[in-house]
Amino acid sequence: MPLSTPTSRSRRIATAAVGATGATALVLGAVALAVPATTASAAPSRSSAVTAASCTDGSGTTWKLKATWAGAYRAKAKHGSTSKIKIVSLRWTTPKRGTIATSVSVAVTDGNGNAVGTTRHRGKSNYQHGRAALQLNPVDPPADNAPATITVTIGRTGATPCAVTFTQPMPKLKTHGHGKPTSAPSAGSDDTPSASSSPSDDSGADQG
């Protein structure tokens, strides 16, 4: 059964480049070292490019996460164009009942270990016992011979968060054309909401 999307009174999602402020990068680095971490690098199925993982925060809340990847594409750059890897979405839910205050940080690193960008969400959501999910759209990393990674720090607001690292499925897909991934997940390949789904009830954008 497809997951539904929690109701929303605010539809604000902020994307902030890590390089925009040193404080953001330092805080994320400290958090990543302090929380339990899980790595997900399973190869995707033929019809999709989805990696999944879960972690449990300090309050005992278990979070289930999915990263959806597409192929490489050409993006406009200051001088010509550059090749990037499309990250379709990063989605999460929890089987916990009731309205849950949630804090999420999604940091993307390229294949050389350089920080690409960070996206955040903070708000109160009712995940309907795991039947509803929220999502963020992370910053796309440059294509490289080494895999990019997505590090997600998530937890109930005020509790010690947990962390999950997703690794880009390899081998990297070849690039064709401009701005069009070569092999995006097929329709219905993921059971979480579409890219148009919105953040949760009373959500707030946190921009670092």
C-alpha cells in the first residue's frame, strides 16, 4: 500500500550549501562523530535506484529511511557545463504513533570526500504508524569515479539523534544529454510519496 503524506500547514524546505557558513559544517561534523552511525550501500534493483536503512535515536524511536538515486546528467556551470549525479529524494518515516517533533539534517559529500551541501527539516509530524513519510531533496553531487554519500542525522527534537550514511550505487551511470538522468527509477518503483509531497504539520525551515 503506498504511503500517504502527513498534512501540512507550511511547505517550507530549505537547502543551504555547506560552504555558505563554516558554522554549519562544523556543527554537522561534531554531530556525525557523536551519534551512532549506520552505512547503507546495497545495490539497487534493476527497475530503481533505491537504498534503504534504519536507525534508532536516543529516545528509542526507530527511523526508516530511503534514498532514491538517478543517473548522471549535465548541468549548467559558470564556464560551460558539469556532470552531476541526480539524488531524487531522501525520505523517512517511523512506526511510532502520535505527533512527533522531528529534526533532520541531510549532508551530501562527493566522491572525493568534499562537502557538497546540506538540507534540513524541523517540524511536528504524525507518521501514521509508519504509513506516512516525509522527504527532502538533497543537493546533487558532481559525478566522479568514486561514489558520493548522503549522511542523514535524524531524531526526535531534543533527543540524541542517530545517523545513517547512504552510498551512491556503483557503477556510475553514463551521462547523455543535458539535465536528463540516463536511468531514473521507474514509476511506482518506490513505495513512498512522490517528489511533490510536502513537509509536516507545523514544519519550519532551518537554514544554516
